[in-house]
Amino acid sequence: MRKVLVVGGAGYIGSHMVRLLVEAGRGVVVFDNFSQGHRAAVAGVEVFEGDLMSPDDLAAAFDTYDIEAVIHFAALISVGDSVTDPASYYRNNVTGTLNLLDAMRAAGVNKLVFSSTAAVFGNPLTEKLAEDHPLAPINPYGWSKRMVEQVLADMAHAWGLNSVALRYFNASGAHPSGEIGEAHDPETHLVPVVLLAAMGLRTALKLFGDDYDTPDGTCIRDYIHVCDLASAHLKALDYIDTAPGAHAFNLGNGAGFSNQEVVEAARRVTGKELPVEIAPRRAGDPARLVADSTRAREVLGWTPEHPDLDSIIQSAWDWHQNPSYGPFAHKRLTI
Ligand SMILES: NC(=O)c1ccc[n+]([C@@H]2O[C@H](COP(=O)([O-])OP(=O)(O)OC[C@H]3O[C@@H](n4cnc5c(N)ncnc54)[C@H](O)[C@@H]3O)[C@@H](O)[C@H]2O)c1
């Protein structure tokens, strides 16, 4: 069977994608350097251990397997780190993607779904962000994704690469099996940070800034369940077959929740008190990021199945409570 190459498939969103592809009866092989990924997340799945920074690793992967399409999740993902260490972000996220595209072209593979981000928009000019909102990133992480989107458009003209960039808002939640979920190191995403505090694995629960121009002063984000993101990729793979060229879709629920509201939801779900400390703003954080995903709904036929914030947090909490979480827990978490 021809395979979908899931680059970064051992990571948080990638491993949920792998589960869905397997369930859908598709052939799958994961390409990951395990810098962030977890071996437990891809147990029982074919894995090629390799690095995007190595053209030899990529050539070997395409030589070894009959690849029909690529879904590319691999990236460095921390906005804050990208501000202090932009070179690493441009190297891994932009140069790494160029290496991948070179290997695809050499192997005659021209179908790609790419993980982009709401960070390509920068500070919103409208209440909700649709695809036609100007792209004006305010941090190197967002720029690295914006640059790749431009590369994908140029490669469509240059050699017929067909691609869909999916711009996720805040991925959250965990697989209903309770076997895989979110575990970055260091963890900077609010939902797992709050749950780790609820488990006593983080001593301080910090919210960065309470003086933003929002009703309670904390940042507002759009939380989208990781399984809903995965289902959009499956639809994007089909869409590419009907629509050549480079396309982009925004993926969110269209509802914004402040950091304070997320903590309140986590208090309801976990039954824990969860005391909060207000810290200074983080560099590169816009006040509000909420998606207008009308286009993904209308063109891809995508409908999120888990839009409720408490249910999203409940699914993440179920996983953190599950024995499966053990191999994912990082030693450095107690800070
Ligand atoms: N998590 C979110 O809320 C969110 C939001 C918007 C966009 N995204 C994008 O989605 C993608 C996946 O995010 P995630 O949260 O699953 O991240 P993650 O860190 O859990 O997964 C990324 C995976 O890529 C691998 N990887 C990184 N660099 C590599 C390299 N050079 N070679 C091979 N493998 C490499 C890592 O080991 C990891 O398994 C990223 O591209 C990210 O920018 C994530």
C-alpha cells in the first residue's frame, strides 16, 4: 500500500493524525527526530528516525517507502523561544521544510499538507481572522510559517507542488482512548500547564499579562480539539486531489476564551483550586486570536465535533490521569 509520510508524527498533533490515518485504513510512516516526539505515541506504527536538517535522511526515507503524500507537522513551536533564538526557528522550520520539499520533488511526490498557524496574522485588525486578513507576523515563529506558506505558493508555479496550509489556532485536548495527548518539554501551552499545576507537577501557574485590551485583561485564544484538527487534514488530502495549487485554511472554533476563563474551566473539570500568579506579558503575544473558519467548513466540508471548552479540557485531563501518560511525563516538569 502507498503511504502517507507524517513528518513530526511522534509529536502532539502528528500522533493524533497517525491514529486517524490508521483508522481510515491509510498506509502510514512517521518521520521524526524525536527532539520533542515520544516513542510511546507511535508504538506499533512504522517509523523512520531522521532529521529534516539532513537531506540524506530525507532521501533515504523517500527511497525506502512508496510515498503518496506528505503531512508536515515538524517544527520548533515556542513563540517566546523564537524571539530569543530566531536562527534556530528559521533553520529548522524554513530550511528544514526546503529540504523536505527538495526530497519530495526528487521522489516525484507533489501532495503536501502543512501545519501553519494563527501566528501568521500578527495583531488582528478584525474580531475574527479569516483567510483574507493581512499576513503580518509579530514574532519569528509566525514569520517562519509565513515564509513557508510563500515557498509553497512559489513551488506550485515552479514545479507543480499541490499543497494545503492549515492554520491552527490553539490545539488542545487529547485522544478519546486516553493513550496519547499533549506533552511538550518545556510546556508553554496553557491547557497542559494548568493541568500539570492541578496534578502538583508545577508549583506556579503563571498567566502572562492581565493588562491586555480584553474584558478581564488576559489574552483571548480559540481552543480547537486536536482530533478535529486531524480530521481537517484528512479532508485536505482529498481536497488536494481536486484543487491543484497552494491553498490555506484557518482552523478554529470561532469562540474566544481568555486565559482566566480557561483556568476557571479547568477548576470546574479538575475540582482543584488552581491559584494563579500574574507575570509580565510575553514577547510576541497578541491580545486576541479567534478564527473565522467558514472557508474550511464550506470548502473542505469540515465540522469540529468537540467545540465545547470544558469537554476539550476534560479529554486532556482524562489523559493526564491515565497510566498511559507515564512515559510522556518529562522530568523537568516540576518547576
Ligand atoms: N500545538 C499548537 O497549538 C499549534 C498551533 C498552531 C500550529 N502548530 C503547528 O503544528 C505542528 C505540530 O505542533 P505540535 O504541538 O504537535 O508540536 P510537537 O513539538 O509536539 O511536534 C513536532 C514534532 O516534530 C518533530 N521535529 C521537530 N523538528 C524536527 C526535525 N528537524 N526533524 C524531524 N522531526 C522534527 C519533533 O520531534 C516532534 O515530534 C507544528 O508545526 C506547529 O508549529 C501547533
